[in-house]
Amino acid sequence: MQVTELLGYVSNLLLQEADPGFISTLQQYFIDGGDFMWAILACLLLGLAFSFERLWTLTRASMNTRKFIVEVKEALDKGGVPEAIKVCENTRGSIASVFHAGLLRADEGIEAAEKAIMAYGAIEMGFLERGLIWISTFITIAPMLGFTGTVAGMILAFDAIAEAAQISPAVVASGISVALLTTLFGLVVAIILQIFYNYLVAKVDSLVNDMEE
């Protein structure tokens, strides 16, 4: 939650510091881009929503692995498996959940504990990666929507040439300019979401490596 609040604060600060002329120009470009701009904006908002949700979830799943292992060992020495299970139950994070699954099967032998850890580790990996496919989807769709809007705009530009019965820069320039706006916005959205996606994938890989270790 603190990360989300921080991002919201930074966004508000940037909007306050931004040049009003720049914002009005950006709004005008958005309007000139046509209906496809709304679809691209939807990709941005949905992609950011999934990104912030994953960021919050992965932040909660992170923990100090070395410190936790020491606490579990101390609990085992002090009160045995039941005491170690209590430590896992009171600790937030994927690694604690995997430890908890193994300790619950500890009385059945090492092989049973290992199988429980492997099975629950796979479940935790799926939980950590959940939602990333949607971010990847929006990264792909946003530029495609931009290119589609550009093609539609080019068709309108050529229709304007046909109606004017002449090739004039004044006739073509405005149509092409509007057409290229969708591509620009689509690429910008894809770049923003790609940065979030790469960071989240790196975060998941780090957590998975800790669980495997």
C-alpha cells in the first residue's frame, strides 16, 4: 500500500509541476487522435492497474530470507516442529508459506516434506506470476491499436485527396499528422508498461530463486 501511495504522490506532483501549456497540448493531441486513442488509454490504465497490484503483492511476498531461516532454526531448537510452524504462520511471504507446507509434513519423513515443498512451491510460483500475462497482452495490443489507427487515418487522408481532386500538402498533412498520433501514443504506452513488466519479472525471478534455494 505504501508503494501505491508513493506512486500516486509522485504522479500528482508531476502534474502540478507540469507546464499547463504542455497538458493542454497533450489533451488536444489525444482528441485529434480519434476513437482509437480511447482504446489505447484503456490499455494504459488497465496495464498500470495490473502492474500496481502485482507490485503491491510482490512487495508483500518479499522478506529477509536469511533472518527468517535463522528464526526457524531457533524455533526448531527451542520447541521443535510445532514452534517452527508458528513462526511460519506469523511470517508473511512466499518463502514462509513454502516452509510451512514442508513442516506440516515433517513427521512423515524427509521425502514427504520435500514433495510438499515442491508442490506448494509450484503453487506459489503461479501466484507470483498471476496477472503478468495481462500486462504482456496490453504491451502487445497498444502498438497494434496505434498502427490500426494510423492506417485508418491514412485511408481518410487519401479520401480527402480524392475529394479535393489534387495532391496538396495542406490536404494531406493534417490527416497524416492525426494518423501518426495513434502510433505515437500506442508506442509510449507499450514502453511504459514494458518497464513495469520487466521490473516485475525480475522481482518474481528473485523470489523464485530464494524459494528454490
